Amino acid sequence: MAESSVARPLLKLNAQFIAIAHSVCSLSAFLAALFVGYWLHFYKIVQNEHYGYPDEWFPSVSATIGDRYPERSIFQILIALTSGPRFLLLFVGYIVWYKQDSIYPKLGLVTGLVRTVTCGGWVYITSTDDHDFHDIFMISYIVLTIPWDMAVTKLSPPGSKIRSYRKYTAFTFFFMLVPLIYLFIQHKVHRVAGAYSYYAYCEWSLIFLDVGFDAWSILDFKELTIEILPSSDSDAFFVTNFSRSAPVKETKLQPKSTQQGGSLFQLTVDVVNAFIFWSIYSSLFLLIWYFPLWHMGISGYEAACLTLVSPALLVIPGLSKVFVSYPQFVKAFSCTLGVGSYLIADPAARLLTTAAGISIQMMSLSCDIWTLGTQKDSLPIKTYATTFILGLVLSAIAKFAFWANNPIWPIMNSETGGWNLTGLVVGVVSAFFTKLPKPVSYVETEKSARKPSFLLTSLGFGSLIYSISAMLTDSSTIILWNWEGYPIRGPIPVPHGAITLITMCAGAFFGLYKPESYKTVTFSGVLGGAVLYLFNGWVGYVGGLAYAFWLCYVTPLSFQQISKTGKLASIFAVSFLFTVILSLMHVWVVAYAFVPGGPLLRERTDIVLGLSIFMIVGLVYDHQPPQIDTKRAKSVLKKLTNHFVLLVLLSCFVAFTRFQFEKPKPYHPKSRLMTAGIWTIHFGLDNDMWASEHRMRDLIKDLELDVVGLLESDTQRIIMGNRDLTQRIAEELGMYADFGPGPNKHTWGAALLSKFPIVNSTHHLLPSPVGELAPAIHATLDCYGELIDVVVFHSGQEEDVEDRRLQTLGVTDIMGSSDRPMVLLSYLVTDPLKGNYNTYVSDKSGMHDIDVTDDDRWCEYILYKKMKRTGYARVSRGTITDTEVQVGKFVIPDGTIDESYSQTRVDEDKVPEDMRFPSIFYGDGVRGHQYHVFDEPRYFR
């Protein structure tokens, strides 16, 4: 580097203009091509090998920059102008980032140069010119981006904002490759309409993120000046001088310490441990539910819920010391029991093994909180509480990704889509990396500090655990509380479940970042809970989000509060006992007809919700805000930001990948056929306590059902695992879904799945003065341009005669209120041709029985009017549930079809082939499903 103290510089330039020129030229090249392409050749550049406009509406990068004149020429001219600033950026960056004895400067320079050449390869050799070479250069460019981004990020000042900016930009860049690849497969392999346009969004996002990563050099080069000086050497025209106006200050990282919340790795371990905890915890009541479900009453296995009170055992001398001294082995053992129980086939043994695992988990959690709470600094306990919520969010994301089933639950296995072995390995490995500080005697803590109220703290903490498990273990629970049917007037599980998850992350973040705002947040949370209960649609959902934010926000505060009582066994035993009580109350509000004292809580969700909120408020206002070292808190929060960002991106990715791009299509549109079925699915647990959605989906698909009513389908409660059985079936079969009356309506559930658009749906609760509530859905479908009504209905139980009579009159009114063609898919609890049957099938309802000669029915019936019935079948349940599937085939009227109600039967060979029932169910059938009662379908003229 030459210097001249006499000659005036020929040119003096701030180096940041190199980075600015690079950003402007590169962005201009792409945006100019996109603008010109949209202006001149929109329909041509959105056309791909499978679809054009309107199925595709946004062009890929390759189609924009390489397929047409003049946008291709404009792009190539502008990208050529980028080459100068590009090479200058590399060489100036090498000077700015140079560190002695570091390999990163050379790695960055070399990979940057080679990467620039590969960029020229895919820019100037388009996919139209040579597809293979275009892809080779493109893939090489992306691969080389890894060492380039890593080197430049590592060379950025540690702890500086620019390092964070680069890290998150690079992270987002590589994260976007996942939906990019997924959508490309959807387009190329599955030929999904619209997938390529969404792929193009991701592709353009990569361009902007790539340019944005290099644009951060504007901040790097700000203090660097380049001067062009005339040379005193006659053999040289000029020399270049680089100078800094001020040295770049590097921020020193805070030393790592468990007292400050631990390293990034340790925080990750805590999140994974919390994920395992919530996965096991949320499965316990689900496994318990299997037994009263199949016993049709109290079974005795309900006592397994008392394993939550296992911290009472910590009064045993030396037991708490084992949990505190060896947390690794304790967590690994509990994970092995709780997650590994899926290997046990017998339902009772599987429940008891899982219960043993959760009992150890509850004692481990109690000891963790107590140990961290003994530290003089409250930061460790609050950090632990934050990772506890992040583990909850991770478990909810796993359910979001696996259609409302946690993939490591004991009701899952390899045949039902479970990832149990993966969860077991991850959980055990994570457990062995657990670290806890040594407990400090309470004598060493501040003697002047007032101890929290035992009663307020225990009841408030127990209420918090209950509230989280009831409302936040699944992203769709709050959404379905606000579901009103069609037309859609509020959020839906996909994609809006991501909003719930992001809100939970935000609550955890601000609970650690802004703990002093707890009074304001508590007020909004209580108000949100009231709005959630009182309103539906978007208003109720916004209230639910405020409530969810509050629960996550106060968790660090609650953990800190309960850890200060100094009474390990008693405080946690009482807390979790109250969790059990609230959980049972939460069950009683809907199961009142089957439990002792049930009528006292019949439909009183307001009491359970209000009581839990009131108790949490008591804990919050008994709280004394501790002093926290702000600098150290920010250091921990900075590490946790990585987890927040990752969970938010995962939530958005799952929402994106699960969104249905294709519109559902009926199976036989040429015949104007509608195949409708009714099935009581027994809450999605089969005879052997495995999740049954896969097998339900396969049977519905094999029967080619265009419309199906599902009864006993509301599983959005703690005892059913907070699941939504309609999600997987509807998405994988390409159907619209109406969940029916939500979990706050206190029914056992009625749902409707349809290949036809649901124009409108109304949810009804039929009169039930004594027994269980009877839900009904009255929906209007657009079937081949005709409006067809479908009613899905579940009558009350046999013992309540007056209830069933009133419900019969109510459903008859619903059916008689419409003069459109209609189908009733129902559970009636009556003998054919007797009693209430003659009210359902009457002049008032206008309905006809699909087969009056079938005298073997008691529960399920299909009725219809103003449609041509062509077939009826009964298909055995296999081991999925306790009720068969009944199916009817109807031809949608168009003015030319005979709609008379003839009872004349015809042979199968006289029925057009595409209107017949599937032949696979003859004889022994498939997977335990076959035609039964008649041993064959019935066809009608």
C-alpha cells in the first residue's frame, strides 16, 4: 500500500458506495426484468409445463430473466454492471475482515470468487439454453453460499448487530430452501396447480435474501475510505490508499455460565427436555380416556391421573437429592418409560408405563424449579421457565405438522405416522446433557424477603399448568372455540394455527424481556379470556390470543414465585392436585351424564375457565418482582432469540406446507353422483388404543365418499389430547371440513367432510333437558351447480326418552324447513318403523328412508328427499371403532332425472360401472372391512 503526503488524491471514495452500487445494480437487474416481463409477456412467463394463467400467476426467476426479449437483455446488461462492484466488494471485504491466523478471510475470498463465476453460469446460461448446465451452476452457487455466509458472518465483530443481521439473513435464506424443494416436488411430481407460483415466491425470496446478505457490507465499509493518488514513480500512473476514519470496536461476549442461564447448547437441551415433558404429559389423559370410553362408564383406570401428584413422594428422605444430583438419569429414565411405552401392545400396561414416566417427570420438574429457585439470582429460574414454554411451543408445532397428533405419543406407532423411536432417542440423548446448578441453602437468601402465600401460589401454579394443557397444547384449540361454520367468519386451523404459535412465542419472549409489565398484561389476559368465552369469529380469537400471550408471559413469574416457598414436596403436590381437580372439572362439563355429581358442572365451562383465571391472578398479584441483572438478562435473551426465530419460522413453514392449494373434486362428476356416508368414529382411538385416523382415511377413500358425517368426533379436550380428527382426513383426501359445534359447546361432536363446496352451515344444539347434548350440522352444498342440504345429527342416549323425543322434533323441524334436496346422516337410537322413526320419516320432514327393508338398524340411519337414490351399503368397522359405516349413493337432480321414491331393487350388473360400490369389500374385504348384514350392496331403480 503506497502513501503520498503531498499529492492531492485524484479520487476519494467512501468504500460503502461499493456495497451500495453492488446492491443497486443487482436488485435493479432482477426487478427491471420482472417489471418488463409482467408488462410485455405476463401470460407467457407464468406458463409452465403443466399449467398457465389463472392456475399459475407468478413467474419463476428463470422464466423472467432468460426466456424473452427484451427482459433477458435488460437483465444481462444490468447484471454485467454488477460485476465491477462485485469484485471490488470481495477484495475490499478481504481487507476489512482480515484477521491474522484465521482461515476465514481466505475462505471468504476464494469461495466468493468461485461463487461469482458460478453466478455468471446460471445467469448467462438459462434453463432454456441448457437445462443441465443451468442447474449445475445454480446448485454450485447455493452450495458455495454456505462457506461464504459462514466466513463473512464469523468475521463480523462478535456481539455486534451486523453479525446478528447476517446470521438471521443467512439462516432465513437456507430455511427458504425447504419450502422451495417441497413446492418444486408438488409441481414436478404431483402436478399441483399453483404450486409453481408459490415456488416462484420462494425463489424470488432467495434472490432478495442473497442480495440482502451482501448489502450488510454497507455498514462494514462505512469507516473505510479509498483514495486514488498520482504516483511519483514514472512507471506507475496511480496508487491506491485505504484508510479508516475510526477503528471498529468489537463487543466482547459475556462469559458462559449456568448462573446466567447457560450456553446456547444448554438452552437447547432445556427446550428439548420441555418438549419431552409436554409430549408425555399431554398423552396421559388421552390414554386414560380409552378405558371409560370402551367401558361406557367409570373404569377405575381414571386413578392414573393421580400420578401427577407424585411430588408428594419427595418427602421421602434422600429422594429429592437423587433428582437434584442426577437429573440426567432421572430424565432419561422417565423418557424411556413415557415415550418408549409405545412398544407395549396391551392398553392397560401401556397406560401404567406412561403414568410411571409422567410421575417421574413431575418430580423432576418440581426439583428443577426448586433447585433453580434457591439461587440468589432469579434469572436462572426465569430462563428455565422460558425454555419450558418454548418446549410447549415445539410440541404444539409437532402436532401442527402431524395433523393434531403428537408424533411421539403412545397412541402412535410406525403404522399411524408416529416418530416414537426418533423421539425416544432425542429425548434420552438430550436428558444426558442436562445441567443444573447446585442448590443453595435458603438460609443464604435474603431474610428480609417476604415469602409467597402457600395457598395463592399452589392454586395459581396448578391453574397455570391446567390452563396451558387445556388451551395451548394444540394450535387449533382456541381457533375451534371460535368456529361458527360456513361461510368462514373467523380463523381456521391452517394457516392461522401459526398465529397462535407465534403469539405463544411472543408471550414467552416478553415474559423474560419485560417482566415489569405483568399488571398490564394480566389485565389484557383476563379480558382476553372473557372475550374468548363470550364471542366467536375473529373477535373471540383475538381475545384468545391475548389469553394465550398472558399464560406464556406469566410462566417465568409463576416459576419464580413457587420456587421461593421453600416447601418442595407440599407446594408441588398441592399445585398438581389442583391441576387434576380442574382437569376433571373440565371433563365433567361435557361428561355430566356419565359421572357422579356431573349435573353440578353441566355446561359450566365459565366456572372452570373463570376459576383457573382467578387463581392465576391471585398468584400474579402476590408476586414480588425480583431484581435482575439487565445486562446478563439481555445476554440470555439474545441466545434464546435463536430459538424464538426458529420456532416462528417452523410455524410458518408448517402452515405453508399444509395449506390446500387444490380445490376438492368429487369422484364421479360425469354421473352427477354423490356418495354419502355416516360413521360414529369413537374419538379416533381404535380397539387397541392406537390412533385411527390413517385407517379411517383409507376406508373413506376406498368407499369413494364425497360426503361423510363423523360422529363422536370432538377431541379438543385434555382427555382426548386436544386433537382435531378432521384435519388429516380432509387434507389428505382433498375435502372441505366443518368441525361442527366447537369444544366450548359441550357436545361429543359432529363433523362434516365434503368434496363439494360448503356454501353455508349452521350448528345446532338440540333440546336436552336431562341427558347429553345432541349436536347437529345443517349444511348446504354446491353439488354440480345444484344446492343440496346435508344434515349430520347425533341423538342423545337411550336412557333419556324425553330428550330423544324433543330432539326428534327439533331435527324434523330442521329437515322440514328446507325444500331443497336433502340427505340426513344420523345416529337416531330407534328401531326401524317404530316410535321416533315415524317422526323423522314423515310428511312434516319430507324425508324417506334409504332402505325401509333394513330392519337391523338401531343407531345409524340415512334419510333423503328430492334426490334419486341408487345404492345403499353397510361396511363393517374392522377394529377401528364400535360402529359400522353406512353409505348411500345419490344422483343429483338436474331437471331430467326421475326423483320418484321407488323401492324397486335391481341387480348390480344393471347399474353403470362408475355408480357401483367398490368390489374390494366383497367376501373377506380389505383390512377387516367388508359388506355385512346383507353381504353385498343394494341397488335401486
